[in-house]
Amino acid sequence: MTSSSHFQRVLSPVVTPFDESGAPSAERFIRHCRALLSHDVGLAVFGTNSEANSLSVGEKRGLLDALLAAGLPATRMMPGTGACALPDTIELTRHAVASGCAGVLMLPPFYYKNVSDEGLFRAYSRVIDAVGDTRLKVYLYHIPPVAQVGLSLSLVERLLKAYPGTIAGIKDSSGDWSNTSALIAEFAAAGFEVFAGSETFLLRTLEAGGAGCITATGNVNAAAIAQLARDWRAVDAPAQQRRLDETRAVFQRFPMIAAMKAAIAWQSGDAGWAALRAPLVELDATQRARLESALTALGFRLPHAEQLALHAGALH
Amino acid sequence: MTSSSHFQRVLSPVVTPFDESGAPSAERFIRHCRALLSHDVGLAVFGTNSEANSLSVGEKRGLLDALLAAGLPATRMMPGTGACALPDTIELTRHAVASGCAGVLMLPPFYYKNVSDEGLFRAYSRVIDAVGDTRLKVYLYHIPPVAQVGLSLSLVERLLKAYPGTIAGIKDSSGDWSNTSALIAEFAAAGFEVFAGSETFLLRTLEAGGAGCITATGNVNAAAIAQLARDWRAVDAPAQQRRLDETRAVFQRFPMIAAMKAAIAWQSGDAGWAALRAPLVELDATQRARLESALTALGFRLPHAEQLALHAGALH
């Protein structure tokens, strides 16, 4: 982590729990976020793994307000604010900045495909200019496998030149180490924080001079991932990395978001955690059994299971 | 057109004009919509060509309200209401139904890729159940080249069985005639209205028993497309189809939305029409010159140029 970083080395794109009516469950969300913080994991709320683009602007504002009302520190939050429609991105970004969030993670508009770098530059410019606040720190969000609209190195360079005090870093979820390492080589020396999109790249990212990772499995394996982020120069760091990879590999055998929620529901005893919003669907019974069996074989234990349990007696 | 159709055979996904501040220009929008209606073209406002996913829910509600306040008939409107977030889809759909719109054109949630038919079925179900209004007529919107999330024939069949009075038709923008013809063969006899996503398929669609087309170039070539939709059994229908294809081919040499707006700006003398919202960008001067030259060679004339001119003297 560079000394200028606003964040810890590991952030979790926090999964969003729902209640029986299908609305976001602020109570479950607060418990989960508080637990992640206790494991030294920052809160990249409203990311891809948060089903953030399945939430309305109002639902996202409400959840952020609920976290702050519960006393969670905005200085450890990097909410996702990028939407298809720039007015939505502007509203969410303004709200995050006004709330004191240390940064925002910003998808490009993603409905139209094969758009130009000029168009993407204008989109980011429009938001930054409209927010017009020196406190704004933008972390670009590059996730071509899902958004299908990526951010080229030349676009990053142009944005950094135009907004040197505002463009703070990037989350690279391309899964392409050559892209992540190029971002670090090109821009990290100037203080630009490069976060890998998976802990699979955590050790390599830190060794190369990157900032850390923002990773789905931060939701379920927070303590161990944060441990490697602290120990990355230690002799057992490669062994820690291998163990992280083994756990991640289990979750990756399934639809990732559904699998993480199923694991949380299982370990916390709170079955309500398993719900997703359409178009995503929960694991079926066979998948759940396979997931639980594979995690048991690894000796996996959700580090904050007790903090999530709605009733003490529900834990098994 | 089947006798049960709520719409004329040709609808335009109406391009959305902006004003100098970047906000939607209701004045230009009303003029354009009124002119399209005068050419017997229905109003599929808030489609892909409308930059609808670059507009907030509030902006779309405002534009629809402005059309109705100007006296345009909701019975000829099929607003796009599908968004990534189901609460947004529900809000826009409720508003369209309450406003008396004859139908809505509904994208599936499109952020997550490779989602299951079960997840898409749940998404449509959730919206239909939440709106809970027998007046609701849903036209499914299949546009895999852009949304990257398509609607399979088996999903269409399942939705039709579950909501026979509500699922009214589909716009097929796959560009794949084998898919359009399969939709017609499977479902048109039961009154399901299949609209091709381009006038390139208009004659074939009508001959096969489909409902018509919802096509971008309806914005700029409305009169001629509507003419073929009336004359499709006439001896010169294939010749009309070829002329439509020639005009479309010119627009397709450029980014389509930018090219249509440039043509409208050029022919109406209202330069403000050329503006797009990021991430889309307007044609550059070279592209504009090439477009104007190609259209001039075809003898192209925007049928409603005079209706769009802000000042009579501005027309050339």
C-alpha cells in the first residue's frame, strides 16, 4: 500500500442481503459490514457482487445512510456509484462525497457497447465536473467480463492528466494480470492505487507495487485475505496465497454471488441471507450440499458467523 | 398486422434530443413525436436509439408527461421501461400504464451476463406482479447485440403461458431472421405480435404473419417505411423494400444514433439536434460531410424537416 492510500489493502464488494419482501435488509447489511471492518477489510459497497445495478438509486442511498446512522465510518467506504445514466452516477457520487466516503468506485456507462475512449472520457468528465468537489476520489472500475465496456490504459492516462487530484486509482477485474501489471508499471509511482479484482492476484499485486485487492471472497474469507495483505513480505506468504486460492476455487465452481450468500446463510444460521434479486437466482439444494461439503473438506469457517446470527441458538 | 394489434405496423424508437445544458429537450421531442405520428409511425419512446438507458427514471417520466401534456395520444405509445434494477422497471411501467400507454417495451435486466432463463422469468414476473394491472401489455425486447442478455424461445413460451393476457409481443433486434421467423411461426397465431427490429425485415415479417417493425430509421425515413407497411401486398413492394434498404445502408455506415441526429440537425436547420449524451458522441465534421453527401446522392429528404425547424428561415 502506498503511503498516500485512503484505504486498507483489502476491500470487500459487500453482498447485499434482502428481506422477505425482496427489499434490501439494512439490519443484515449493517451486521455484515461491521464484521468486515473488524477483520480489517474496507467496504466497497454497491459493487458487482453487491447486485448494485439491481438496486435503485433510492435503495443505494438508503443503505449508505443506514450504515452511517449505525456509526460505521465513511472513511473506510468506497461505494460503487457508476450507472448507465450519468444523472444517476452524479446523484450517487454527490451523496457519497457529502457523506464523507473516502472514495467511490465508478463503472463506466455500460449499456452501449464498442463506445469510444472519447465518449468514456466525456462520461467521467461530466460526472467529476458536475460533482465539483475537491474531496471526490474516483477509483475507476474496469470489469470487461461483466460490463463489456472496458477502460484502456490510454483512457486512464488521459483522465489522470485531466483530473490529477481526483482520479485516485482503479479496480482491475479483467482477470488479466498483464493488464494489472501494466497499470501498476505505468501509474503507481505517481500514487495511483491499483487494486486487483481478486485475491488470486493479491501477492503479485503487492509485490509489484499495487495497492491491494477488492475481492468478492472478502465477504466470506475476510480474515485470511487481510492476513496475507499484512504478511505479504513474510516467508509463508506464498503458502497463504495458495490457501486463499483453494478457498476461492470452491466458490468459483458455482455462481459466485449465490454461493457466497449460501455460505453466509449456512454458517450464520440465518436462511434469509441466501436470497438474491432477479435476474440472479439462489443455489439449488444440490448445489448447496456440494458447496457445504467442499467447504467443510477445506475446514472453512465464516470468520464472522456469530456476528451475523440473528438468534444465538440458530448457529450449528 | 393481426386484428388484435394495439399498434400500427411501424414504430420508431424515438431519438431523444438534448438542450444546451445536456438535459432532454422536451420541446424538440414533442415536435419530432408529433411529426412521426403524422406519418403513421407509432412512438416506441425510450428505446436503445433513444439513449433511454442514459436517462434517469425522472427524466423519462418527465418526457412522457410532456408528450401527454402536449396532447399526443398515449394509445400510440410503447415506452421502453426495462432497466437493470427491477424497482426502476416497475416504476416506469406503472407510470406508463397509469398514463394510458397501449404497451411497454421491456428489456430484461442487462448488467449480469449469462443469466438463466429462470432468473429472467422471475424478473419479468416480479414486474408484472408488482404492476398488477390488467391494462398492462408487455412487449419483450430481445436485443442481444447490445444488451448481451437475450430472450430464448422457451422463455417466451413460459412467459406467454404464465401471463397470456399481458405478454403481447416482442421486438426482435437480433438481426437474425431465423429467430424472427421462428417467433412468428411459434407464437403469432395466438395473437403474439412479432416486430422485427429493422425495416430490412419488414416485408418478410409481414408476409410471414408478423406485426411489423420497430426501427431506428423510422426516425428519419418514417413516411417511406410506413408506406411499405401499407403496400406490402402490392406489386412494387419488393422495390420499395430495396429503396428502404438503400437508405438504411447509408445510416449504418456511421454510428447509427449519431448519424440520425446529424441528419435531423442538417435537414431541420436546428444544430442542437446533433447532441448526444456520453458515452455516445456526435459525428465529426468529416463524417457529417460524408453522410450528407451520401444522402444527397440518394435524393433523401427528411419528411418532417419543416415541422422540426425552430425558425422558418433556418431551413436550407
